[in-house]
Amino acid sequence: MAEPDIVSALRQVLPEDCVLWAAEDRRPYECDALTVFRELPRVVALPRTEEDVRAVLTTCARLRVPVVARGSGTGLSGGATPHPCGVLLSLSRMSRILGIDPLARTARLQPGVRNLAVSEAVAVHGLYYAPDPSSQVACSIGGNVAENSGGVHCLKYGLTVHNVLAVRGYSMSGERLELGGAAPEAPGLDLLSLAIGSEGLLMVVTEVTVRLIPRPTCAQLVMASFATCTGRPMRSPR
Ligand SMILES: Cc1cc2nc3c(=O)[nH]c(=O)nc-3n(C[C@H](O)[C@H](O)[C@H](O)COP(=O)(O)OP(=O)(O)OC[C@H]3O[C@@H](n4cnc5c(N)ncnc54)[C@H](O)[C@@H]3O)c2cc1C
């Protein structure tokens, strides 16, 4: 399909400022943190609502145009590398915290919320969100779900898959999906675990419900020394 046709089809379903087609506007989206691979997407779509996301996906499915989802573009596996003939669907404008329930210790988030912003928002309740990739100042919850991300806290509290209760979104053909639920164990097949870590191939996530945990009352630094298998301390490198 020719570029102007995709642009005009998307402009029929999205506001004008949500569709980028000039080369200089598309350039910032040509790669994620795996910068060795670069592709200029045909078009960039910047939805603001779930309805916008659905409209992009159904339009692209009808036109048989591939879609690649993108959060903050910090991925190291090239998952957000654009398809040269496709639409790059950036979720960065959907960055609102939809609700915090301190009693249930849960939060409902749009996919573009930054990981660290969750812990900052719930700190007032003495809570935090455990999965802490080193990129947490920038990476998005939607990207974390797609990559099943984690950091040091995951040694104790598990990865994203252990800290997400539910996701909502759309299949690539625009069909609405709701996986998991507010309760810790949802009945039926565990499709939530299938979606988490699927690198955006199974669905585009538009809402995430995360589990929050109490902040520790104290944090203490522990130093460990390396030892050889003989039990003798190793010499430090020069
Ligand atoms: C300096 C640095 C440190 C890092 N440290 C860690 C670490 O400690 N632990 C770790 O796990 N990772 C780490 N990463 C990798 C990266 O930050 C994570 O994978 C992060 O989860 C990616 O989030 P993102 O929003 O940037 O996603 P993106 O890079 O934009 O996308 C990543 C994947 O998610 C998909 N995706 C994004 N949003 C959605 C959505 N809403 N719905 C469906 N699919 C979507 C994309 O299609 C792509 O496949 C690091 C990266 C950098 C650059």
C-alpha cells in the first residue's frame, strides 16, 4: 500500500497531530536501544486513547499493513525496531496513572507510564512497585509487560509476570482482550502469563493493573566478599 494511502486512512480515524509522516518526524523512532538496527517506519501513530489504538489496529489490519508497538524505546532486543512498510504505534502519550488502591495495594496504569513514576506516585501510601529494570527512569510499563522486565528487586519479588494482576488491550486485528483480574488467581487458562514477555507480538497493551508492596522500614547495605571454592578469599584484581 502506498504511503499517502496509509496516512489518509489513519488521518480519518485519528486527530491530525497523532499521525507523523514527514521523514524528520519519523527519524526519532527508527530504532530502540539496539541501535545497530535502524528502519524508518512508513508512518508513526501516537494514540491518546484506547479507542485510538483500536482504530489504528483495525485500519492497519484492513489495509494489511504491519504494526509495531513502542513504549519508551529502551529495549535492547530490537522489539520496537520499525517495519519498513509498517506503522510504528507509539504508546508514549498514554501515560496516566488511572487509579491507586492503597488498601488492595494495586494501581491501574496506562501503558506509557514510566516504571519509576509508579513507585514515586504510591510512595505517599508507603508502597512501591517492585520490578526495577536499570532503565526504570525512562522505560514504560507497557514495555515492561512486553519484555517481562526486572531488576535487582526481582531476586526477592519476582519479575513483571509476578507483579502484574491484569492487562487490557487489543489483538493485532483490533479485538479487545482482558487477561487476568484484580484477584491474585484468575480462573481458567493463564493467558496473562502468555502475554507477558511476548514482545508485543500477541497484543497491544492499553492498561495494566500492578501489584504494590509495602516499602521496607529500613534498608541496609551488605558487602559480600568473593571466595574461591577452597574457601580462601580471592586476590583482588590489579
Ligand atoms: C540502560 C538500560 C538498562 C536496562 N536495564 C534493564 C534491566 O535491568 N532489566 C530489564 O529487564 N531490561 C533492561 N533494559 C531493557 C529495557 O529497558 C526493558 O526491556 C524495558 O522493559 C523496555 O521498555 P520500553 O518502554 O522502553 O519498551 P520499548 O523498547 O519501546 O519496547 C520493547 C518491546 O515492548 C513492546 N511494547 C512496548 N509497549 C507495548 C505495549 N503497550 N503493548 C505491547 N507491546 C509493547 C515493543 O513492541 C517491543 O517489542 C535496559 C535498557 C537500557 C537501555
